[in-house]
Amino acid sequence: MWYKFSRSKLSVIGLFIVVSVILLAIFAPFIVPYPLHAGAYTDFANANQAPSAEFLMGSDNIGRDILSRIVFGLRSAITMSLFVLAISVPFGVFMGLIAGYFQRSLIDSVITRITDIFLSVPPLVLALVIASLLEPSLRNAMLAITIMWWPWYTRLVYGQASSISRLDFVRASELSGVKWWNLLFKEILPNCVSPILTKVTLDMGLVIIIASSLAFVGLGEQPPAPALGNMVADGAKYMPEQWWMTIFPALAIMIVVLGFNLLGDGIRDLYSMEDK
Amino acid sequence: MKRTLWSVAALIGLSILIFSLSRMLPGDPARMALGPRAPEYVVEELRVEMRLDQPLHIQYGYWASGVVRGDFGRSLMTRRAVSQDIRAYLPATIELVIFAATVQVIFGIALGVLSTMYNGRWVDNIIRIVAYLGIVTPAFVFGVIFLLIFGYLWPILPAAGRLSVEPAITGMTTVDSLLKGDFSSFFRAISHFILPGTALAMNGVAQLARVTRSSMVDNLKSDYVDMAFSQGLNESKIMFKYLLRPSLIPSVSMMAMQFAILFSNAFLVELIFNWPGLSRYGVNAMLYKDFNAIIAVVLVLGIVFIIANILADTIIALLDPRIRLQAGKGA
Amino acid sequence: MGKEVILSVKNLNVNYRVYEGTMKVIDGLNLTVNMGEKVGLVGETGCGKTSTLKSILRIMPQNCIYSGEIYFEGNDMMKMKSDKMRNMRRRNISMIFQDPTSALNPVFTIRDQLYSVIRNSIPERKARNKREVEKIAEKALKEVYLADPQRVLAGYPFQLSGGMRQRVCIAMALATNKDLLLADEPGTSLDVTIQDQVLRLIDELVAEKGLSVLLVSHSLGVVREMTDRIYVMYGGNMVESGPTKELFKEPLHPYTVALLDCVPKLTGEGIRATISGEMVDYLNPSKGCRFAPRCKKALNICHSTKPIQNTVGSSGHWVACHLYE
């Protein structure tokens, strides 16, 4: 398995990025040069410093170290993604399984119509709307993204589940008296694992994009907490002189998302190779 | 047809959802509208006027009957009718999105074809790397980077706002200037589109190039392409006719989704480039908790989404006779 | 033998670069087709039959490396420039693909696809005349017994039945005058009665137009009825060749013998045997005879040394097997 995976250099790079970002996130308080700068710290004497040995990525308009804030920003981005997916994936998958298994029943049409509602506007718009109805904060942004995220998994699993549950071996187990929940979790779910796993990995990056977009607009995590989207938005006000305030957080977002995308593609290739 | 009806139903469901959320959450909309210093009896009057004293479904009923007549209520932020605001801001967004979509189609498909033609060689590799970077970069990062480079460091293009053409006929600057036959303002109008439009389009260009490439490379291995070669057809005819047309089907269905994503990313890009469009209006409404405006913006985007899907279905049916002819027989 | 050779393949090697390494599929293959002759190429699925046909037309996928000499009427096609090669495909050689469903482009009408083939293979002055092209197309479709040519022309592949699609493919291959027809298991994907009709049709048209044929098949039964001479192929190597009648009367190579045992007999014995063992591992093929691992009569030498061709009798029958040295 690892041998096949490691044949693709890009997937290994992806895995390397993801692992290092996760390690950074876990040990953030111990690694960064100025852990205090992640909060409401001010040091006007050192404000607006260009990148130097003291501030590797420069400092912002109130003297906080950009590097330290980026690492903490990554930490909150990763936590957020994990939280969103940990709730929305099981829920969405379960809904998809049920709707796909009980095809053309009332449950099926109710679940399908509800997912239709959530999928009737572009994802970012819905997240923005829900986040704005609640008070803007990290917790509510997570909530908003979770609410709009699960229907995608329902739709993904629905197709798989409905085609598998029509296959003969499922019908045969039914006739021999196997209970439907056993069928759902022991026969149908395992057949959906590879697309789900691929999507989860790719979505880790996508949630980070959506979350930082919320923060960029001002509907996500609130200052002084370091959110990558916030930092880009703040920095944009001081362009072009203090370019480092914008460019480094932007690069950080790109690199994390790149990592998850490379890894996700690697996982997909792995499964499609095994199918052959 | 059936699908369109269901999407309209879904949109109604969405309006109920957002409407109830906005009314049930803590905070008194009437108090928020008037500010903390307004006397209590004035707030009470507004509450009655907004029908906040009545049950939720009755409130929704009044609101919905207004919407059917084209009345979305009054905006707390601009103090004007929301429908008036939408009429003022929507053209700018539509114009921007259409510009971006055009950029996407042209460059996305061209890069995909180029990548296939040089399959496995350095041109292909460079396009694939660039496309990958395009996919992982959020639209607002593109916006900020473009602003930094072309707005400040090498200011060759207008980086903020949009040309105003008076008098407005359609509200779209390019169309209006053409209608008046004023070509110099047409080109100036276009120049305002380049930065925000391209920043908005980048993501989709990358996605489209990737989808087009992978579908073309797949079909390149198909028997019908082999057969076309075995019959001695010209390589360019095979590439641009017999290979491209079946390969575009997945690209077009992706375009519908991309079109919707353009509208949502417009929320960020309009903010960056100070573009006076519906999305910037929407973001401000959200920050202001202007519920009537928020719901209206969402519904308008939902309708645009439905239209984009119908459009994509139509184009796919044109490309793929299997769908066109069977749909004619069936539903 | 004095007969004029139309196609001769000499020392053809075809390798595929794949994820796990290089697959050495075809290994030093030789083959000739005489003018007006019908030659069969028989072997099981995956032995490199289709690769042989595709390398004759040079329509191999990108991950394929091939070498050797392929002479068509005395010219080496391997050395031809691509525009000259394209003219060969247009005017001289046709190919019928295995699966008519995937060989026709799903989003273009039959008219579009058939016309572009015809326009390419007739003189330019004629090609510009629409009536002329239409006449040729209608004639070609009538030749394959498609009763209503106009309806077929206007339709898309998915609107035709499998048998009709196969007929369209044959019409495309034979619409204009060619010299050599390469047929890759025609009709295999159809049901047996239709397959039979298709083969009879090809036989009839080939006789009428005086074409030379290289017919690929996994079934000896099919080849027996249609060909003058047979090549038996195993794992990218030719193992035996001879006139059809003689090969059936006196098969020599253990693989040919086993193949014949697999053919159901009309005497009611049913199928007597199957060939046990696995397909050739093209990534690491054995140094000796590629059939040796599955051969019941294998000697020690079979695993280490490649057998040479041993001529048997005077009719051109030969076998590549150590048992006959």
C-alpha cells in the first residue's frame, strides 16, 4: 500500500506538507518565536518591521510577529476543518445511506428535498448567510460551515448506496433475513469508503478556503485571534508598503490547501489502481 | 422541466429556512433597525408594522406575498426598497461574472486542449502545475495579489471601481457604451474588468483546464479516435472535431457549477476591488444584519443558479445527441 | 513461391511502458500476407494480436515503443513520414475494429463519420462534389445490406443495433477501393448468429473486391472457414504457421493442439480440454519458449532457449518448438 503510494512523488509531498502542518498546529505554543503575539499584544516600537532575522516574516502594524500568528492561524484552520468534517461527514453519510437504501420511499424523498434546499445556492453564499445570522465568531463560523457541508456527502453516498442496494447480493441477504441496518453498515458502507475518504481529504483544504473567506469578509473568527483570512484582509489595507502582512498568510493558505489536495489525489489514485 | 420545478421548490424551502432563522434568533429586528436610542413606543410601532407581533407563518405569508409582487421589503441599511437596490447593483455583478465566465471558457478549454496536444511533455507539465496552483488558491488571495502587482507595483490597469456611463440604460457599462456607440468608453469599461474579472476567473480556468484535459486524454485512448487515425483523417481534424466535442461534455456540466461559484466568489472579489455590485451589497447587508436585503440577495443568486443549470443542460443536449434525442422521447 | 507479397512484417517488437516497468508484449514477430490471400492470426485474448494490427497502421498509444520493419508493397512503413503514412491509411489499408460500439464516435451522425472517410480516400475533385460522396456512401451501405441508407446516415450510433453498427463499420472500411483489410475479431461483441452473418458478409465483400485480408481471431473455428493460411500466436510470439487445411489436419505445436482440443466438435463429444495455467507475464517473460510454463510436454531446454522455426513438409508449414528439432 505504502509502496504504491510512494511511487507518486506528488502524493508524498502532499503527505509531508499535511503532516508538518498538523505537527506545527499541535506544538504551536512551543515552536513559534513569540507565542504571546497570537493574541491582543502590542509593541509599537517594533511595528511594521520588514522580514528580518528577528521577525522572519516581518511584523504587523501593532508590532506582532507575522510568523507566530500564521502558525496559530494554521492551528485554528486545521481545528476548524477537523471539527466541521467530524460532524458533517458522519451525518451526511448516514443520511445518504438511508435515502439510498429506502429508495422511492417517503424517507428518500424527504432527505433528497432537504439536501436540494441546501444545494440550491452556491456553498460559500449559504455559509456567509448563516454565519451572518448568528453572531460572527469562530464557533458560529464552524457551525455555519457544518450546516452547509453535510448535504454534499449525502449526495455523494446516495448514488453509491442506491446502486449497490439494487445488486443481487444485497437482495439475497435481505431475503435470508439480515436486518437492514446490518446491511447498511456492513455491506453498503464499505463500498463507499474510497470516494468518501478521497472527498474528506480534499475537503480539508476546501473548508480552509471557505473558512478563510468568511474570515476575510469579517464573518469568521474575530480579531485579535489570528485567522489567516483576517490577516490577509488586514494586510491588504497596508499594501503595497507592508506587503509581508498579506503575502505570507496568503501563501500559508495556498500551501496547506495544496498539501491536502495532493494527498487527496494520491488517495484517489491509490484506490483507482486497486480497482484495476 | 421537472428538475427546474424542484429547484424552485428548493428555493422556496431555502427562503423559509432563512426567514425563520432570522426571526427566531435572539435580537429584536425592530430595535436593531432603529438603534438603541429610539424611544420604546416608536420601536413598538415598527414591530407592529413589521408584523413581528404575529406568528411566524403569518409573517412569512405576508413577506412571501410581497415577494411575488416583486416587493422584498425595505432595506435597513440603505432605507430604500430592496428591489430598487437590487436593480441598481445586480447589473454590475452580472457583467463582471459574465466577463469572468468568458475568460474561463476561453482560457480553460484552450489550456486543456494545449495540455492534451503536448500530453506528457513540458508544456503539459507546466499547464498542469499552474492549474494545480489555481485550484488551491482562494479567489480573495488572487484578488489581493493582483491588486498588489497590477494596482500598486506596476499600475497598468484600473484597480478599483467601475466606469460610470451616463445615462444608464441597462446598467451594464459595456452594453450601455456600445448602445451609445461610444467606443472609447467601451474600452475603458473593459479595462476596469480585467483585474477583478481575471481574479474571479482564475479558479475556474484551472478547474476547467484540468477537467478538459483529463476527459480529452481519456478519450484519446478510445477506439473511435484510433479508428479515426486508422482512416487517415488529419490530426487537427481529429483533435478539434472528433475528440474535442465528446470531451467537452464533462467540462460543460462543470461550467454550471463554476458559474455559481463565480457568483459566490464575487462576494470577496467585489469587496477587494470596490466593485459596486450585488455581492458587495450582500456582504454589507450581512455585516449590518439587514435581513430583507440578505434574503433577497440569496434568492436572486438562487434564481441565477437555476438559470445556469438550465443553460448547461441545453448546451450538453446540443453536444450529446444521446441526451437530446432520448429526452425528446421520454419526459 | 512466386506469389507477390503485399504485406510483410519483419522482426516486430512492441513494448509498453507501464507503471510497473516495461511490458515486452511482441517479441521478434514475423508475418507475411500475399496478394489476394486471406491470412488468419489466432491466439487467446491478450497475446498481442490487436497490438500487431495497430502497429501495422502505426496507431499505437503514446506509452508504446516499437521497432522492426513493416513492408507494404515493398515500402517500409516504419520509415514513412507521417503524411505519407496517412495516405497509406486513406488509400491502401483499412481496419475493422473489434467493438463497433466504441469504434463509432457517439456524438456525430453516421453521415458525418462515413462522409469524412470517403472524402479522404477519393481524389479531391470528386470529394468536393456532395452528390458523388453521397452516392458512394449509399452504395457502401447497400453493400453491407443496410436496407434504408438514408435513415442510417441520418442516425447516431446509439440509435442502431449492434449488428447494424458492425455493418456500418464494415461499410466505412470498404467504401472505397483498398488493397488490404485488417479485421480485428469482427463481430465478437455480437451474439453468435449475427457474428456469423457479419463474417459471411466480410468474406463475400472481400472476394468481390479482391482484397487481401489479415483476420485476427481467438477462435480457430472462425478462421478455418475464412482463411487460406493461419498463424498461431502465443504470448507475442508466432508458434506455428501453415496452410489452413494442413494445420487442422496435422497440428504440431502443443499450444495449437491444445487450442484445437478446445473447439467443440459436431460429433457430440463436447469440449474435451481446456488449457491450464496463467497468462504470460509480459513484465518478466521467460528466456525460453513463452508457452513452456503451461506446456505439458516441456523439456528442460524449453525454459532456457528460444525455439527456432522448423519447417515441416513442403507446403510452408513450420513450427517453433524444441520437440521438432
